[in-house]
Amino acid sequence: MEEKKLDVNSIVGFLLIFGILIFWFYQNQPTPEELEAQKAQQAETEVIIEEAEEQKPLTSLPQSTVNLNDSTAIADYKKTVGDFGFTEAEEGSTVLENDVLFLEVGNKGGQIVQAYMKKFVTFDSVPVYLVKDGNAAFGVTFSTSDNRVLNTKDLFFEPQLSKNGEVQILSMKAKVSENQFLEYRYEMKPGEYLVDFVLRSQGLSSVINNAQPVTLDWRLIGIRHNKSIQYENRYTRLTYNHEDGKISKLSESSDDEESEIDVKWLSYRQHFFSSILATATPFKTADFVSKNLVEEESKEAEATKEYNTIAPLELQAGELAYQMNWYYGPTDIKVLSQYKDLGLADSIPYGWGIFGWINRYVFTPFYGFLSSFLPYGLAIVVMTILVRLAMSPVTYKSYLSQAKMKVLKPEITELNDKYKDNAMKKQQETMKLYNKAGVSPMSGCVPAVVQLPIFYALFMFFPTSFALRQKSFLWAEDLSSYDTIAELPFNIPFYGDHVSLFPILASVAIFFYMMMTTGQNMQTQPGMPNMKFIMYLSPLLMLFFFNNYASGLSLYYFVSNLITILIMLAIKKFILNEDKIHAQIQENKKKPKKENKFQRKMREMMEQAEQNKKK
């Protein structure tokens, strides 16, 4: 059997691609300071739990209460709220629902106290709640002319439910008199996750102190929906639109805060589902805070992140008048694209720059087309085959470069031995050999660089594609989450407490791919003593990193490497002929070669360096 040789360019190309994954993973690991902050936040959350009712889960925020059975408590409440005591303090709530969304709006605060989607369930078959058991709080803080500071979440509102055709309209009013009030107005249309929301006041110009700030305050604690809370938390993030369409995000791995201007919408994304507040009148400024509540993988933990937004509101002639929208629904391009005028589809984490463009406008619609008539797992296989075939010219270029370098290897070794004591001369002669033979030592890296956008786009596509959520294939129950063939009685750091089969298959395929492209004699190459170690390490890293990632991503890499191996075998057996390549190189050597400016400059620099060394 012909002995396989090392191709340094192939190694560098592979490590360049794989390095992105490693860099992405490690750059999101919290620092020791961030871990301490997370522990402090966790302690604060535990205090909140202890103060809440026993049946309340981790996802509860502190709530003010009024005992309506106690006349003294009612009198104290009316004394506190002043003129707003005109509205009767009455517990209760009103339901708005259509065929996809259920909302419950409480009399206390006039805010949404429960929100869930009717067509989706969590990994353990529980309805997907975005608001539940006090995990959210929405209110407007303002000062009154009689020097009170009030927050609407502490006020009682009077509900009035009506219909305009099929549109349900809920008016919640905190009244000062029959004709003076602060109103929250909700309008729900059939079949939509988007709810129109009007925040306005009438006749309160003499009640609200316009010399003091009026601020909107929205808090929410993300409720766990996925099998792995760490994995879900990685794609749980506060995103917002500001300054003429810029899309920015807070950190997904640690506590973060930011102040922005001209904010049009903000999204509290919880991986595959989002709670979004959009406004027709942009907030001139807004302060965003995101606190990470996930310290380690846990089967009991229920909360991912705590979000908070504070935005000053402006009065018009002493009154409030804001046209807004609430969105409680899937982070799905098919749904969010319906609201182009709001631009909510930009909240989906496709990735940055060209990578995100490829993901959004190439892979997402392409996979959507394939999955419209193929099973979801099979659609991944077909897409992988088509992508690899489309990239086969790049694979050919890479393999051709390997073949050329292999042919030149004896001459390179001869030069290394001849000028082993003169590194500068060795480099000069090596470059001359490459130039005469018409071989570029960088040509093996270029194909790898070309594939980087494809790699990163797919790396973001599979974990965030809503189309893959809870779609099964073979032994994988959910292609958007990890597959499990065995549960471990203990947890292995970075690996987890389970065994996923698709990452194992992908790692084996990568190992054989590297065996084909790197050869068996890596330790004999000068200056590259650890390359054989890297060949064995890379599949192991793949195995560890991908054990908790979307099984669809591991399936892609498994099939992709199999196809690449088959393509390379076909190229080697039926397309490339090393004897012909060798003959072509010898012919190239006979032809006069004209130096380009870069080559001439490099030669002159080396010659000057050689002369300086002799002096």
C-alpha cells in the first residue's frame, strides 16, 4: 500500500475551521468575576423564592398584594394611590384567546399575568408558558400633582371586554373619575401571536406631574422549555432594534447591561420562543439589563435569564399616547416574517455578517423547501449531500494541492537536508522550487477559508432553526436538541450525563477524514512535532463539544465527512493521476517564470537579509 504523507496545508485548513468552533465555545465561558456575579444573582433568586408562595416556582418576581377582605388594608391602599382609589379594588382577570395564543390579563396592574401557546409543548409535554406564576412584571411609574409616586402594577384596573367582528378588545382602565383614566387596551386578532397594545391616558394632565419622569419598566424571568437548560440558555438573549434599524444583543453567557437610543422593539428571546414589545413611537432612550441565572446543568432548575428594561416615556400635552404591540410566540421565520413593517424577523439569531446572510437567505429557505416534502432528518441528509456536491470543486482544489505537494516532497526534503544550517537560504530555495513548479503552498488553505462561511452559517442554523424543533429522526427524538442512547449515573465535565450517538459517528468520520488527508508520518515532519496528536485530539474535541449540541448539527457533520471522504476517493481513483501531475510539474520547471511584484519583493528582502547575515 502506498505510504500516506503529511499535508500541512490540509491540517492548517481543518484546524482553521475547527478553531472557530473552539474559539466560539471558549469565548462564551464566564470569567471568575462573572461566576461570582452569577452566584450572587443565584442567591438573590433563592431569596425571592423563599418569599414567594410555596407553590410558586423559581420563576417568580416579588409582587405587592392587597388583602381585599381586610377593610383596613383597602383603606390603606386608597390612601396610597390617592385619586386612583376611584377604581374599585377587585381581584380577578380577563382572558383573551384565539386558536394559537392564550392571554390572561389581571385586574391588578392591568398587565398580562399568563401567556402560553396552544400548539407547542415543552420537552416534557407541558404547554409552553412565557408568562406564568409572577415571572413577569410590566408597569409605568409616574408622579402625581399631590406628590405621590405610583406604579401601574400596584393599581387596580377596571376591565371591559368587547368584540369588533372577530377581533377581541380588552380595555383596562385605572380611573380617577368616569372620564379621567389611564388605559391599557389589548386587541387580539384570530390566528395571530401579535397583539395590538395601546398605552394612553385621558384627562390626566392635571393629575400626572409632567415635571417628573414617566418610565416604563418591563421585567421577565425566562422559563425553562428545553431538555438541557445550559443549551437553552446559550440561545436565550435580550435583543433590540435601535438607531435606524441596528440590531444589538446583550451577552448570552453572563450578566450584561446597556443603554441605547431610538429603540423600536426589544425581544426577550427564550431560545425557540420570544416575548417582544414593539412601539410605533421609538423610546428615545432605554436601559437594558440581562442577568444569567444558569450556573451549571441541572434537571431541577426552571429559570434561564432575568431581563429588565427601563424606558422613559414622553407626555404629549400632559397625556400618554403610545401605540405598541406585544408578541408572545415562536422565534420562527415563517411567523415573524408576517410582521415585516416591525422587522421582528431580525430578532432571530442567524449569526453576524455574511454568515447570517447565508443562513437566513440560503440555508433557511432551502431547508424549508426540502422539509416540505421530505422527513426532517432525511432533509438534512439531502441538504448535506447537495452542499458537499456544490463544494466539490473546492474539495478538488484542496486535494490537487495535496497531490502537488506530495510530488514535491522528495525535493523539499532534499533542500531541507542541504540547507539545514541556513534557514534563510532554505526558505529562498524552497520558494524558487514552488515558483518553478507552479505550486502555491497556500493553495491548500484557500479552500478551507472559502468553506468558513458555510461552516459557521450551519453551526448557527441547526441549533436555532425552529423547523427542527421536536422533529425526530432515527433514534433522535428532537433534532434541535441532543440525542440520547444512554444515561450516565454521573456527570462528566464538558461532556454531560448522557451519551449521544450522532457526535460519536461524526467524530469517527472526522478521524478517518484526517487519516486520509494527513497520513501516518506526521511526527517525522520538521517543525510539526504535535500534528499527529492533533489528528487524534480533533475528533475527541468534536465528541465532547457536540455531545450537548443539536443532533441535527452532528448528523450534518457525520454525513458531510462521509460525503467528503467519498468525493476524495473518487478524485484520487478516477480524476487525479500523480504521474501526470509529476510530469506537469517537471514541464513547468522548464518554462521561464516571470516574478510578480510580491515574489520579487520577497526575494529581494531575503537576499538583503542573507547579505546582512554574511556581513
